[in-house]
Amino acid sequence: MDKMPPNRLILRLYTGGLAPLLGRFILLLTTTGRKSGLPRITPLQYEVVDSDYYVGSARGKQADWFRNIRAEPQVTLRVKNHIFEGLAEPVTDPARIADFLELRLRRHPRLVGKILQMEGLPSRPTRSQLEEYAQRLAMVIIHPKRKP
């Protein structure tokens, strides 16, 4: 039997009743396909900062969902069982991405530390190490049109 891709599995679990649990860490981002014009749903880890939703792209500017946002910044979010519209702001500045990584490290030191170690960094990198790493990443700040 073929294995289900991780994103599809998370999507199925999220929509299959586990949204209240998974939604504490993962949101579902719906973008508009830049070529097809069709809705594309991507599960992503997130952080809330001042009522905005921050998501990072480990694949940098090459991630399909990031490229879709650059073409059409109007998005839909599902966080737990709340669905709402937002305007996505792409961010590629390494200093801003390093700020986000520092925030994630403070909030989730073990999880983010392990992710950084898998990327070849120490679990507690210096600011300069984070900024160097952030040069190949991208992130998006999603400004909700209304509070969920």
C-alpha cells in the first residue's frame, strides 16, 4: 500500500475531526493557484503575533504556496474550526525572518531546536547563524480581514 503524503495526511486528519487539536499548531492556508486559478490548501505551522498569523517557508521563495501568494495575496485561513479571509504579506528579509525564528525558539525551544539541528545548525544558534540560515527562507504575515 502506498503511503499518503504528509500534507495530505495532515489535511485529512484536520478536516476529519482533529482540527481542535492540530489547530493549536497547524493552520490550513488556502491560496489561489497562480497558473490554474484553483484553490490550493497547504497545512503550515504558525505563530500568532499581534493578531497576525506568521508562517514560514522552509523551501523559501520556491514553495508553491509562497509563489501563489506573490501572484494573489488574498488567502483563506482555517485555524481550528474558524475560517476567515486574510491578506498575505510575503517577507524575504533575512533579519525579519531571523526575528521570527528567535520568537519560535523562545516559544518552542525543543521543537524548533530539533528542526534547526536537522538543518545543520546548533539547537541554540547565534543571531548571525540565524540570519545566514534565513537567507534561503521566506515567510508570510497574514493579516486577517476580521478577527476569527
